[in-house]
Amino acid sequence: MYAIFTMRKLQLTQRINQIQYRLMQLMQRSQDLAVYAGNVADGIIDPGEFMNSPASIFGVNMNFFNNSVPKALFQASQASQAYNMNIMNMNAMSGGQYGMAVDPGNPNSIYANQFFVFNSFFKQALDAAGKAESAKIHRLETEIEMQKKQLETQLQAAKAELDQVEKAEEDGIKNSAPKYA
């Protein structure tokens, strides 16, 4: 009879080891996501962040970098062109008065800040990309936490059953031992 309990004990021990291994994987994934979140927080991944990242997130770092920068450049180009067009239209409609209001000494200075305008829009686009990626990371972290809770519950149940099986096995060994009068 105790052989059945011994077999169940082996199954439960294997199950506990599998759950603990999966929990360890989830914790590592969570740590890697935290590093990735730190990398993308400002919207761009610099070389130092690449070098200090775990190998498991190298691919997502590259994907983010390869997608966020060109997209931000395109958005900044579009936005700065629209901005400059609006400035030119406002100045033209006001007969040059808008330029005079901005800088009476140099009414053409409204056109000189195009580099600053482009960089400002570029930074805004990078920040938006970082925030969007951070939202994705947060969803993944929430999903990992839910999986960890489920596994921890399963682990507690398996450990409790293992304790009962070990006790039953012990009792079965005692009961099957020969008794001499």
C-alpha cells in the first residue's frame, strides 16, 4: 500500500520542481522587463543601455530602437513642416506683423528656429514612443504577476498534498511492517 504513496510522492516532487522552475523563469522575465522598461523610458536606447542589458532582451531593444527613431524622425519632420507652414501663413496673413511681434529687431527670426522646432518635435515623438512601450511592458508585468500568483497557489497545494502523502506513506510503512508478538 505504501508503494502507491511513494509513487505519488515522486509525482508531487516532480510537479513541485516544475512549478518552482517556472516561477524562477517568470522572476527572471520580470527582472528583464524591468531593465527594458528603464531602457525605453526616455524613448531611445543608448549604447550604454544596450551593453548593460541582459541577452534575453537584446532583440526587443533592437526592435524598439530600429522602430522608434525612424518613426520619431518622420513624425518630427511632419510636425515641424506643419508648424513652419502655419508660422509662414500667420506672418503672411498679418502682413509681417507676426514676425515683428515675435522679434522686432529681426522679423525673420521666426524662421531661424527650425532646428529647435524639429528637435522639440523629435523629443516629443521619442517620449510618446517610450510611454507607449512602457504601457506594453506594464501589461506584460501584470500578466507575469498573475501567472506567478497562480503558480504559487499551485505550489502551496502541491506541497500540502506532499505533506499528506508523506504522512500516509509513513503510516503505510508502519502498518506493513511485520509485527512480532
